[in-house]
Amino acid sequence: MKIATFSTCKYDRVFLEKYNTGHELVFFEEALSLQNVVLTKGFDALCLFVNDRADEAVITLLEQNGIRLILLRCAGFNNIDLAAASEAGIKVLRVPAYSPEAVAEHAMAMILTLNRKTHKAYNRVREGNFSLEGLMGFNLHGCKVALIGTGNIGKAFYKILKGFGCDVMASDPFPDQSLVDDGLVYGNLETAIGDADIVSLHCPLSDDNHHMINSTTLKLFKPGAMLINTSRGGLIATQDVIEALKNGQLGYLGLDVYEQESQLFFHNLSEDVIQDDLISRLISFPNVLITSHQGFFTAEALEQIATTTFENADAFKSGLNLENEVSI
Ligand code: NAI
């Protein structure tokens, strides 16, 4: 098949070329949007990532251009209008799990950095400043953690948290029996976050949970609690979180994802004036850590993404059962 690959970085190309099972790949660095959908003419399939937009208008044009398949190089599919894709007869396949441990480990890295301030210590010591003032953290052992979503990543994170001796409570509309058997207690969102020192989001973004962390739910947080989001930016109402950081309701914030990330993340904007005032404000807080959607970014995950993407392409080409299809 002839596959147009969007949002391609150098590392994507390395792994996709290595594991290609014989398809013709054309790489575009830019993210798919209404402005550049014309590029898809003459292709059979698209290979997309988290910040490519395939909304209804884009899907209509994809159908006209003869696209029959969208191969997502990710698990989340909130950037694709599935109803429009189905209407257009375009199949959408994803990589349901690619090293959930990678994202879970990154969530823990964010917690440890925010808590023990190793980033500040690193810079201080390099400048000959060996003072401990302002570096005090808290023990994770015995700390209460709320896991929102216990799918592949939440489950991997639960194991890590248990290893640290944390007291974990979870919220998920579909509790995992193996975790219940392992001692995990489930409650609703309010109960889980109300008692937690750390709240970590691991659920997909949907119409139902858009801005689930907002001015109302933030009031339920323990004053000074930590919020970690490695899932999707739209789960958090950014302006409300900024207010909660300013008034101290939120003590720490770790974001690997951001509502408006498509304009920023994966690009080197170090020579530009950032036009997004919300992210600029967030960066200015001493107790906020932002990474640019790198939770998945390990060699193991990139290998898994590439192999599953081509298994999906081959299954479609051969008319086999599409086990990684996402549909409404
Ligand atoms: P999964 O599909 O295995 O699990 C998601 C879980 O969330 C399910 O158990 C589901 O029942 C639960 N859930 C759904 N709505 C919920 C709600 N409102 N409240 C609580 N739980 C809810 O997904 P997986 O693999 O664990 O990934 C989770 C999310 O992580 C993905 O949807 C994606 O947005 C994000 N992600 C981020 C990456 C990164 O690099 N930062 C990489 C991969 C995924």
C-alpha cells in the first residue's frame, strides 16, 4: 500500500523504515490538517499520530482523495472523528498498547522530579551551590495516590506505586478484578481525589470527561496536592488549574500533555515568541513540570508502535480480522 505518514520526526522514520513490511512510505513532517489534506491524494492509507487532526471536514476530503485506511501510531483516538470515518468507509486502526510501562515510568519520573526537585539540585550543584534550602520533599512511602483509569497504563503504574509503598485508590467505570484481588480499592472520582496526596490521570479523553479536572473538582483536592497528567490535555481545564496553583489549592502540577499542545509539542520553538499565554504562565510556576508528550518515548515503545502499525496495515491489505480497529 502507498502510505502517507504525517507528523514524522527523525526517530519515527528510523523505526518505521526498519519494520516496514513492504509498503511504500512517504514521510511528511507536518501534522495533517484541513490546510494540507491535499497531500493525501494518490495514497491508499495515512499513518497519523496524536496531533494530526482528522475531523469531519478532513475526513470528507480524505474520502474524495481515495483514502481507505487510517493507521494510528498511538493508542488514543480523540483526534479522529470516528463517526465521519465510518460514514466515509475509512477504517481506523490503532496501536492499543505500546509499552504501557514507558508512560507509567514517566509519570513516576514526574512525581519524583516535582517532589525531590532533582532538576533544581542538578543545576545548583553545577554552579557550586550545595545548599538544600527549598529542596525538601516528602516520602512517597505511605503517600495516598488516586489513579484515574486503570487500563494498561494505570495498571502498570499501580505496580510501580505499590513498589514505592504508596496507598493507592482508583476510579474507573470498569474496575479491573485482578487489581481488586491485589488489594486495590475503587471509588468514584470524587472519593478517589478527595483523600489523595497525588492524583494521576490515566483515562482516555472523551466527550464525557472533557475538563474532568475543573474549578469544581479542584476544590475536592487536598490543599497542596499534586496532579499528574500523562493522558490527554483536554482532561484538564488549564485556566482553572492555573487559578488553583495561584491560590495554593494545587501544590504541584506535572503535565506531559496539554490542551493546545498541537501548536507547540514536538517542535523546536526556542527562537520564537510563544503566543500561548496559558503555557507561558504554567512554565513560570516553580512547582510545575511540563514535558512535551514524551511519556511513550522509549526504544521499546517505538519498536512496538512500528511493528503493530505494519501488522495493522497487512491485516487490512489481506482482508483479515482487524483486531485493532476503533469504531463508534
Ligand atoms: P486503556 O484503554 O488500556 O485504559 C483506559 C482506562 O480508562 C480503561 O480502564 C477505562 O475504563 C478507563 N476510563 C475511561 N473513562 C474513564 C473515566 N472518565 N474515569 C476513569 N477511568 C476511565 O488505555 P491506556 O493504554 O491505559 O492509556 C490511557 C491513556 O493514556 C490513553 O487514552 C492516552 O490518552 C494516554 N497515553 C499517553 C501517552 C503519552 O505518551 N503520554 C502514550 C500512550 C497513551
